[in-house]
Amino acid sequence: MSSEAQTIVSEAPVAAPETKSMSIIVTKGSLDWAYPPFILATTAAAMGLPVTMFFTFYGLPLLLKKLDLQLTAAGNPAMKMPMMGAHMGLPNILTAIPGVDAACSKMMKNLMDKKGVASIEDLRELAIEAEVRMIACQMTMDLFEYSLDDMIEGPELGGAATYIECATQADINLFI
Amino acid sequence: MADHTLDAKGLNCPLPILKARKALKEVPAGGTLEILATDPGSVADFEAFCRQTGNELVEQSQDDKVYRFLIKHTAA
């Protein structure tokens, strides 16, 4: 046994007492669901809050170097897009046709671009610039066979305990 | 006359706020930043942003569809 004493120092950033902070658990990776966590994280950071994002399950691929986010109208009766002066949804049965999801995703991206909505790639870049702390769930990395080499620079690896420690310090904890 | 002007016209939430935050960093303490935006949500958002960050929203006006905000860099 080593006689050297070891000091374990927590790496979690400690905010000043008056500073509010926020954490977000990111669990979904479709185009539409990717927006709320990145919008809230970048905005909170811009308002001076230290922010931590914990990427788990289908949220984890949002850290991949190359994103090609898709959405599906299947099972989403609220997804109605403005078209020819009306709002049109897609019956579930049509969403099963090959190519329909890709077409819907492309339409949504075009619509977002037209309306001045940032891309997820841009928001992610802004989050990194704003020093948002990003934790990649180690268990999900193992489960879906990803390595940090597949991911953008910046995320650290962690598990439930890493997140809980962070959440106990944060004033706002969101699960998205 | 503002020290800096940020043209955020055509940008949607949260880009006007994110760009304003970046632009404010370039404004010396006591200086002012003028922001032009077309996002109607930016009215409530810049008020909240200033309350939260401690910067002063000096002026706010609207000319047709363009909203103008004048923020004084007063926060640390």
C-alpha cells in the first residue's frame, strides 16, 4: 500500500453563492428535440449561468462530429407544417414510406433557415464557445459502441453520480 | 450614438441574445450597445436578459417591424 496521502479534488466547477446555475439531461437526438436543450444552454450561459449538459441515450449522438439530424412525424399529431397557406400534418401510415422522414427533415431545415432559426451545429458551437460543460454518459458510450474519438472536442466522460453531484449544486435542473 | 451596433435583423430566438452577449463583451464598461432586431420575442427577452445580467436597458423603441434596444454595459 502506498504511504503517500492522496487528496481527491472535485473537478466540478463551483459557482459563486449568488450565481445561479443550470443543468440539463439531454435524452433525445432528433432534430426537433435537439433544440430545447441547446437553446436553453446557450441562453443561460449568455445570461451568466454556469451550465452543464449531460448527454445520455439518444441524446448522446448530438455530440458526434458530423450531425445529420432527422425527425419523424410518426406518432406526432402536433407536427403540422405551414404549407400553401395552411398547416398540414402527415397521417402515421404515410410516415412509414421510405424517404418521407428525410423529406420532412429537409423541409423543416429549410423552414428553420428561412425563419432565421440557428442550426443545431451552430448552437452547439456557441455552447462550446460559452464554456458549457458537456458530459458524455459513459454507459451510453459503451452501449452504442462510441468512443471519444467519434465526438467533438470538449465533452468529458461521466456517469449518474457525476451528474447528481452537479445537480445538487444547480438551481435549475431540466430533463429533456 | 451607441458605441457599437449589432444588426440582429432576421435572426430568431435565441440568436439576438447570444450575439448581443458577445457584442457586449467588446463594449467597455459604461459604453453602450445598440441592437436592431425583427424578432418580436426579443422585446421581452432583452428585458429579462438585462434584469438577469445587471446591464441597463437604456432605451427601447420600434420603427415599423424593427425593434431597437440600447443597452449600457454596466455589469461586471
